[in-house]
Amino acid sequence: DNFKMYKVPYQCASLNRNPTFDNGDLSFWYPDGNRVSRIKAFSPGASGDPSDFALRSYSRGMNYRGASFFLDKRCLKDGLVYTITAKIKLVDSTGNPQQCNPSITDPNHRHVCPTVVLKGDNCPDGAEVRLWN
């Protein structure tokens, strides 16, 4: 008889609910594009420390395929400007560093650099923006 429900306001700590891959956790990240693409946690990450993790994207099929995540739309605010940053290391299948050419924008060219694609969900115009390195 004395039961009450209250709506607890959602606290927006980050648009990306898992930006750091702490402890090798890839929650909220998924491989984009096709059933062949894969992702996994890789150590060491950018710092070189074995306790630091990075995300590895492989078996992508196409240069523009890779890791994806959904922004937490509840945290987006109209009129604000957002900055997306990432550290990317391009390596071959054996882990050797590879070169890319930032002036190449053909996603099928073998020397194209990794790209970032922003896709709108439930947008009337199907918004998609490709950002080149």
C-alpha cells in the first residue's frame, strides 16, 4: 500500500559510455559493417604500460570498417560543439607499423589512412559524415 515510484534523473558523465577500455572491457563497442569484422582488447595500449588497454579492430574487409560505438543520445545537448579525439596506430596483420597517405580519400586505396564515420540514428535525412585523417 505504501509503494511509490520516483524517476531518477539520468546523470550524463560521457557521451561514450566506455571511452578508456579499462581492464580490457569493450562494453558498448562493436565491430561495424559486416559479420567478418572483429574487435578485441589489446595490451599494452597507447601508454605502453601492460595495464593500459587499446581496442584492436581486425578482419575488417574494407578500410573504412572498424570499431563502432553509440553515443548516449540522452546526453546530447542542442547548440553545443563536441570534440572527438582518438589515437590510432596502423599496423599490418603481424603487428608491424604501416604507412598511410592523408591526402588519399579513396576508401579502397591500399594507402588510405583510417577514417572516422559519424552516422545519425533515426535522422530524417539519414545523416552520415565521413571525416578524413
